[in-house]
Amino acid sequence: MNFSALQLHKLLISNLEKQQLSVLTAVQEMAIPTIFDAKDCLVIAPTGTGKTEAVAIPIVQRLLENETKTQVSVLILLPTRELCIQTKNRIANLLTGTDLHLACFYGGGTYESQLDEYANAHMILATPGRLLDFMEQGFIDLKHLNTLVIDEFDQLLNLGFAMEINKILQALPTERQSIFMSATKTAEMEKIAQKRLKDPVEISIREDFKKGKIEEYVLYVDKNDKKDLIRYLLETKIKSQVIIFTRTIHAVERIAADLSRNGISALALYGEKSQQQREEIIRKFRNKEDNILISTDLLARGIDFPNLEAIINYEVPDSPEIYTHRIGRTGRSAANGHAFTLCDAEDNQKWIKLQLSLKKQVNIDDQHPFLLSWEKMLSNSQNTRRKGQAKSRKRR
């Protein structure tokens, strides 16, 4: 189906054409009519399937049809400031030439600038902490709110925002349309949905709707050779942009320092950077001023970098969910991508369990110069088994 079949406002159609959006994705075909009908929705769809526009288009259309729009009527909750900023930019593209305005509330931005935006806003995008801060201080009025969207609901709950979400929900008008969106459906989220949504329509898009193909590889390597292997991949396997994911801030800094010593420029991103630094790093990477970005899981969800060629897992991820979301940064829309996971001897058992949880076997790339020997792998496995047996004897 084409957007032209939806009988949208001419400015909205024009803005979609400017972004070269003409054909609806599967989630958009299912969600847009439901949202137009003002029904509550639970939307479960992988990242990269067009969920943001699926919700934003009918909401913007509704605002354009309302000639007495003078108050904030839409609230969109998001888990991180990066996702807030990205979503704001995507919705702002739909508002070009209209008299509609957005406000964006998140930690790290100044109160003054965010409240200045609020003065003329019809729609608020916010992280839960900053929104509650403004609500509790009486800075904002949400009594005219008629539409609530909670995006990346599973991530919000994973980050421990359940209490904040419930506080916000209790403070909002009871008569409203509520739309919950998530990449996965969890028991905790389903419990909240059953309590807070009124006769919801559930829209579920399978992972196989995603057009891009991700070629996944595991590379066995000694822990001391990982940085050398990273440089080898950058020189021989990756032609354009890549995100290197690692668990800790210290690892981000160590990898960046090693690349710098070898004359390779890279951006380093983690939560402790200032808001201005984080925005500048994302801007540079998005504009392809740098081709290498090293990050913690801050960027594992929601953030979209078009045509990202590859991701590298510096260590085996801690869970199937983290693995899936990390590799989902590449292979988006119709573009193919590559995912490389570096596995040392200590992580071998974790990698085996991860593949079992994912119900797939990832291809082994053993054509690299830093291949971990099976002798070392077996030796480490035996040492791990002995340690486990020793601990078991101590417990007895």
C-alpha cells in the first residue's frame, strides 16, 4: 500500500515524499488504521520496521485536522536521551511547513531550553526521569493529553523504570488513547498492558519481515590478540562504517586508544560522556565524519544509522536479547550487514549457551591470522571444570 492511499494532509504527504517514503511497511499497514480509529494498541515489532512512523503519521494527521490545537495533547515516553533526540528529528521531518511544535525532555539538557520548547509544544517526547521532575515541580500541564505512546517498552522496564512509568500513568487523564511499542514482549510488560490498555489491538510483526540479511560470524581469538584482530577486520573485511560493542567504559577507552596508537581514528561513546559530547559523537558518525564508533550497550537499541555495514562484539554478549539488539543495528531496511563476535577461551561456554538460546549456530570464521588454538580452548575448559569441582567440594 502507498501512503497516497491514506488520504493524508497534503503537507504530510509532501514531507513523506521528501524523505522518499512511499510504500508502507508491514507494521505501518497494520498500525496506522488502528491508531486512526483511536484504539489502544500493543505493537510488537523488530527495530528497523518503521514503528516510529507507524505511530507518528496518524498522530500528526490528527493534530493537523484539529484546528483548535493550543495545548500539549501527545506524550511519547522513551528510554534514553539518544532515542529521544533521534525520534524528535524523525517526527520533525513530518512537521516541516506545519504550525506544530515538539518539546523534548531528557537528562543532560538544560531546564530552561526544554521548558522554552514546551511553551509552544503540541507534542512532548521525554525520558521518564526528566518528565517526572517537571511534573513534580509543576512546570508542565498534561490535563489536555489525549494520546500516550510508550516506545521501547521492554527496554524501559529493563532499565528499571517500572515505578516511574506507573507514576506517570497515574497522573495522566484516564480518557486517552494508549499505544505501547516494543521489540519484544515480556511478562512484565504484558502485565502492565493488561492493566492499563482498554481492549487493545495487538499488532505483532515477526523478525522475518526484516528485509536486510545479516551475515553472522564468530571468530575464536586469544584475549591478548583481540585488538590486533579488530585492526585486521577493519583493514580487510569492513569497507565503510562499523560499531564496536563492548561491555565497559574502560574497554571502550582501551580499544579507542589502541586504534589511535595505530593511526586509526575512532569515536568513543558511553553514558558518562556529557550530553553535548554524546550528541556531537552521534552527529559525526551519522554524517560519516568518522567510520568507527566504539560504544557500550547505550547504542544497542533503537538508534538508527542508515546503511551501517557491520557491528563487532568485542566480547560475547551477556544475553540473547543484547546480542539480537546489537546486531540489529546493521542489516536494516533492505541493506545487508555483517556481525562479527570475538570469542576467547574463557567465553567459549557462554558462546555455546548463547547459540542454544538463540536456536541457531553461527558460522565460524577461521580464516584470520589470530586464530585461537583448540589446545588452549580445551585447556581453559578443563581449568574451568576443575575450578567448578573445587567449589563444589568446598560447599560440601
